[in-house]
Amino acid sequence: MRWKYLQGGVLLLFLPALSVGCEKIAGGLGRATLPEFGPPIPVSVRMEFDPSLSDAAAPYLDSCSHPREVRIGAVLEDTLLQAAYQTFKTVSVAGSGPAQAKPDVAVRISLLKPRFNINNDNVYDREPALLALDAVATFRDSSGKLLRELPLQVSRQERLLVEPTQQRCAYASLDKFVSDTAVVLSTKFIREARALLAPESPTEAASQAPAPPASPSVSPGPVLSFKATILDENGNLILESGERVRLRVDVVNSGAAPAQGVSVTLAGTPAVVTQFPATTLPVGALQPGESRSVEFAATLPQSVQAQRAELLVSIAEASGGAAPAAQTIVAAMRPGGQAAVGGLMAGRFDDVDQVPAASEGFQRPQAFLIAVGIGAYRDGRNHTRKYAARDAELVAAHFQSLGGVPTANALVLQDRKALRPGIEEALLDWLPPRVKSESVVIVYFAGQAVVSPSGETYLVPYDGSRNSVSRLYPLHDLHAALSKLRAQLTLLIFDGSVSQVGREGRAKPKPPRWDMGGGGAGGGGTIVQLIGTTGLHNALESDKLRHGLFTYYLLRGLRGEADANHDGEVTLGELTAFLRESVPAAAKSHFRQEQHPLVFPAMPSTSKLASFTLTKPSASHAPQNR
């Protein structure tokens, strides 16, 4: 334990040295201290720390680009406790010490994933760092009723001092930086707590006559909030003809007074809304802290038109109090059994989210797959790729199901797990001892790529920055790692946006260099690249399909739609031809934009490379006609 209770309500703190990876950073002088908060509040408080706070840690790269982790939970917990003891009459900690009387207020503090960024490309001995903490403090009274949920957000920037050693890798001021940030967060917590719990009349607290603890001061009226969720029968989030559809609305009153006559109203696209027997449902009275759910239910007609449907959900309270903003749910409608989402090339292959059954008798024990999907980056200046992580997961699932890749041979790296060291470990440590000359290697990357002024192409890992090539992964290094494997076939697939390094602008940009050689059928194996877009271009994503456009058609092709000769196999040549035809047509007709995939090396339909079988879709997923 980091704390121990002594008689008289004194708390003795044991503050541990902040551990960073396997090293301990010294230097505790000059740290910020908690300010004076004024007289203690005559309220007893039980503090409870969610594991998300107690176990909080943040990965980072040190000045030598070594992966490290700074553990900040212990410092946050100790500082918050110290602040609480300076502020409240009595403080206890949930799960510690002997049982005590029920407190006036219980406070539980949780923490979202910390954001910790260090810019390694600045002045050699001091490097700018950002630490952002996003916590929530939940206050409940002695009966367990919710008083308030208070957000506590802190974002601090500081230049970290590089440790003056020969290697110059660690940061001498890192523990001070974390400690000071914990002080700022704790100060915000106490100020919010005092505003919520301080007695209305200070003289009552100073009265010599014994008096019960002051009642917390909270919002005098009801405070309503709600969440609406649509639930369709087959779970694919597409409203299909003849399908049973439910819309669940969860309503909560987080205010201090009861809410009377609460009701939920549904409006929106007539083709959907008119199918519900009622468009207004009563919730009734909600006491402070109470929640309740209501559910609209309908069965769609056997014939519906493919369209975009909107459902507008709002709530009202009989007294006419302020109501929360209405919520809009957007869903696609289509005839059952067809793929008419947004009208994109109707067929049987639109529902790519449902992974098909594994192909019987088609297994490749020597097939290996690495799927990387990065939708958001540690550096907030990078472009986001909304569906990248999801695309990586589904591509891996389809190659396992239809391409014979064993589950043990598939590695999926998404978002925070797609750090540069993790990608290098997969390519340089995980693959080489497993791959043989007859192996097939598939590497899929969904995210961002950038191009230097000379035209060199880099992939952007989660911890990379498009403003600095030193934190990127060169395509040249990726090709070198794949070439050393000498596999029968290596397939590199990229879907994402391609932009310039740093600020775009003055010099005429050079196109990315994707073709690094490696083509041909002999020598050290063949590397084939399927690139989702040409030049400096943001490859399209569709909110209706919830996929990158290129990956969406990639999945459709693998499922059997690319099988042009109907022999039950999708070959590499068939897939590339399908992508070259489908992606530009869909981009132009439905997005009014241009997107043209690239294939390296070129593959004549008669070549041995083009006839290589990628997947064998089961009969239920094979195309009926073209």
C-alpha cells in the first residue's frame, strides 16, 4: 500500500519513485505542490479509485526511440488523496482499513486512456512533451443516489530535460512532469468538489452546537439525458424488408429533483417511422439518479426502397424544463437479400461485415498474414482514417476463412498496438523463422502514408508524425524485410490517404514511389503490391458502407465476386482486374471523385502470377451471375 492510516485522522503518504520501463528517474526537486483550499468542508467522504486510474500508464518513445512506459496511476491516486485530506472533514478509502460509518458522500474517480506525446525532433537537451488526462468524478449521497458526474480534464505542455548521460535516452524531469500534472488535476477536483459540497451557510459549520453534515448543493431541478440505439434483427445495422426493428431509448435523471411526465418522441423518414405503432412513448416520473428504458418496435414491409433513413429521437418533460438536444440515427434501407446500400453496385456481396464460413478442404499451413489498421494517431495533427482498424480486422478474417490462413499465422495490429516497434517486431522477428520458400505472406496496411520531397514513401505508424520522417516507417525498409523472406508470394495491400511530409505546398510535389522492384516470378520470390489510390490522394471512405472504398471492393472480390470464370476460385489476376474496374466506377458515380488502384508488377492474364489462387469461396458465396 502507498498510504497508511494513523490515529487522529492523519494520513502518512509513501510516495514511490516513478518507474519508467525498467529505469527509475531521479529528481524530485522543484515540484508543484497543492494550494491551500480553505477551511475543511464538514462532510465525510469515501474515495474510490477505478482501476482505470490506479493502473494508468502511457507508452512513449524515449530520446533514442526506445519504447517505454510511464506509470502514472500511483502518483495520481496519492495526490488526489492528499488533496482530499486537506479538504474534507473525514476521508476514507474504499476497500482499505477497518469498516467505518457510512460517509455523507462517496466519490469514485475513473480515467480515460492518458495521452502522452514527446516530440523527439527539437533542441537536443530539451524536448517538448504533452500529457493530457481526462477523468470523471462521480458523486453519490449516502443512499447511493447520483449527485453529479464532473469531468476533470488537464492538458499540460513542458520541455523534458534529456538525462545528461552518455547515451542521452531517458528524461531526467519526467517524474516531475507527471507529478505536476497530477497536482493540476487534483486541484481541479477539489475546486469542483467544494463548489458542489460546500455548505450554503458557512456560519453553520462554525456553530458550536452539533449539527448534521451540510446537504450537498446540486442543481435544483431535473437534469435529463438519454441514449438511443437501433437494433435490427440480423445485427448488420441495415434495415431490410420484412425485418423486425427495435429502437431502444435509455433515459436518466442526473438532477436533484424528480422529473415528471417524461416522454420520448420518434420522427424522421416516413418509410420507417410510419411502421411503428406509436411514435410517442411515456417514460413516466424519474427520481434523481433514476434511469429507465423504453423501446419502439416495428416490422418493415416486405417491399422497401433502397434509401438513406433518418430517425430523430427527442425527449420532453411535463413541467416544460430544459430538454437535451435531439439525437439523429442514420441507417441504410434496402430490399432484403440484396445489397443496395447507397446504390453501390447491387449484388450479393455488399454485406461484407458477415464473415463467410470457411472453405472446406482449402488450407494453407504456410500462409501468414499481418494486418495493420490505424484510424487515429497519437499525434493529433495526422489525418484520421475512420474505418481503418475495422478494415484490418475484416481483411484478416476473410483471408483466414476463405484463403486458408491458419488462425495462429495471422497477426492484427490496430491503432495503439500498431506502434513502429510492434510493426518491426512482426516483420523482423515474428515472420522470418516461420516463413519458408513455399510460404505465402500477406501484409495489409490501412491508414496513412506520406511522401518526402524526393518521392520516398513512408507508412505512418500509430506513434508516427507526418511532419517528421524520423518517426515514420520507410517503404524501402518494409520491402527489404519482405524480400529477405524469399517466400513464394508476398502480397502487400495498402488502403489509405497519401500526402506530403510536413506542410504541403511550395515545391511541386513528387508522386510516391511504390514500385521498389521485387517483381518477377523467380529469384528471391515475388512481391506484389495492390495500392488503393494513385498519387497524392485521400482514398475514399464511405460512412454508409463503413469501410474504405478500396477495402470494401477487396472484400467483395475475395468473397467470390471477382471470380470471372466461375470456377470457384479467386485468383490474383481476377482480383486485380475486379478492383481496377469496380473502384474507379464507384468513386466516380457515387462520390463524384477519382480513385484508381495501382498494381505492381503488371500482370498479363496469361502469366503464372495472375493464376495464383487467393481464395476459394464456398458455394453459398460464389457469384451466380455477372
